[in-house]
Amino acid sequence: PLVTSTDLFKRAYDGKYAIGAFNVNNMEIIQGIVDAAKEAKSPVILQVSAGARKYAKPAYLKKLVEAAIIDTDLPIVLHLDHGEDFDICKQCIDDGFTSVMIDASHHSFEENIEITKRVVDYAHNKGVVVEAELGRLAGIEDDVNVSEKDASYTDPDQAVEFVERTGVDSLAIAIGTSHGAYKFKGDPKLDFARLEKITSLLNGYPLVLHGASTVLPEYVDLCNKYGGNIPGAQGVPEEMLKQAAQYGVCKINIDTDLRLAMTAAIRKSLKEDPGNFDPRKYLGLGRTAIKDMVLHKITNVLGSSCTL
Ligand code: G3H
Ligand code: 13P
Ligand code: ZN
Ligand code: NA
């Protein structure tokens, strides 16, 4: 069934694991993810960005997710990723999403609270849960200095005040991750001391880690080997994701790793089989690559397998 994340996060928090939140844009991506979740006996969050809604059209994604539930019988959360204002959150709530993110993190603290609170009031009235964000995800500076950190990373005391005043159900925090395939110039580094502080102050409260792709070298290398050009890509090491899941992090967002896995498989297929022009062949291999990658994440990194 389509579910909210409330119960999933409670169990993930207590069990010290995390639920994967994977971005979906088309049928093959959805099928690859849910086939892996089914095999691993894991719940899963499918998240849709504004860009995904624009690309696939809202009705298609909704129906594809419904089809995935019919096909797998899994508990699935349908979540809006990075909703930028009240209106898109309202649209998704009205469309039957069970979870929305309002990302007002680029506004002032008071405005972020005000916008988030408005979404929370509307969502809760309809049984939908809300994720918000406090702090800003880093750029790719190899060493963010202390004053930059204090300006952009999540402030632990503000996090407590934010959650109390908004009633939001989960909070995305900034501790050094960033979106995309180029997360660090030097050695990867996350501010675990800050995460520990936030976790202890917000005792029992579910946190969310964005920008959590590992940028698996296996797929980057395949892309580059078969005509791609993705030099210097680097993500969050899987050991760090495991560590984050030991704290309050209950939701780990992954998009870039899906993109890389699918692109690697398709590049390889097109190169190795130049006579083929049946899209089912390369898209099917893209789907399998996504399934393999997600199965690996769920089983070896997130720890959510066999928790249904
Ligand atoms: O946070 C961003 C996600 O990777 C979604 O990306 O907005 O290009 O769909 P997108
Ligand atoms: P990645 O770019 O690291 O996959 O992050 C995805 C994300 O945070 C989606 O909200
Ligand atoms: Zn994100
Ligand atoms: Na956790």
C-alpha cells in the first residue's frame, strides 16, 4: 500500500538503520528500485522532484507508482522532493502523495518556519507528513572553514526550535553533503560532531540526509570507458552513510547513483551492440543496473532489508 513514513522512521530510528529515498523519473527507474526493494524485503521511499513531474507529467508518475504497489505489494511512500513553495506541496498532497518536502531553507529562519508551518497545517489535516530543511547543503570546497560552516550547516539549537515551532515530521540537515556527482575536491568529510549534537538534542526525532550518493566508481568508470566524460566525480563513502544511520538519520536520499548506474549500462549496451535499435534492450539493461545498485544499497549500506 501507499503509506506515510511515520512508522517506517520510528522503526528505522530504533533499529539504527535508514530507509532509502530514491528519485524516480520513468518506468524503468521505478521498476528497478521496487524490484530490488521486493527482493530485499524492504520498504522504500519513491521521491518525485518538480523536474520529474515536468519530465514525465504528474499523472504518469502517480499511476506508475500505483502500478508498482500492485505488482510488488510493498509499502511505498510517495514523496515530493524539494517542494519550493506551498503551492507545489498542496498540489502533491491533493494528488495523493503521502509525504512532501517543503524546502524553504534558502529563506530566513523566520520565513522558513512560517512557510513550513503553513504546509504542515495543510498536510496534517489530510494525513500527509512533511519534511523540511534547515541549513544549506555545501558546495564542493574541500575545506569549509568554521565561519562558513556556522553560516550554512544546520545549527543544533535552531533545529530544536524549528521542529518545536513548525511541528514538521522530519528534518533535512546540512552537515557537509551536497547534490550531484562532485561533492568533495579533497578527502570526503562530514560534520559528525554536529550530527551527534542534533541527534541528542532532538532525541528520537527522524533526520534526513540529502546529497547522499556515493558516486560509485564502478559506474563512473563504465561511463568513462564507454564514451562518457565524468572526470573527478566523488561522493559520500558508504562507511559514512552507515555511520549516519547509527544516529538519527532515518532517510537517505539517492539520485545521482541511479543516474550513473543507468547511464553506465546504457552506454555499454549501445557501444557493445551497435546493430541494436530496440530500446527495450538498453533500457532493460539500465533497469537491471538500477536494481543491482539499489539492492546493494539496501542490503549493505542502509540496513533496511528484511524489515517489512
Ligand atoms: O535534489 C535533486 C534531485 O537529484 C532531483 O534532481 O531536480 O534534476 O530532478 P532534479
Ligand atoms: P544525490 O545527488 O547525492 O543523489 O542527492 C539526491 C538528493 O538529495 C535528492 O533530494
Ligand atoms: Zn536533495
Ligand atoms: Na537511523
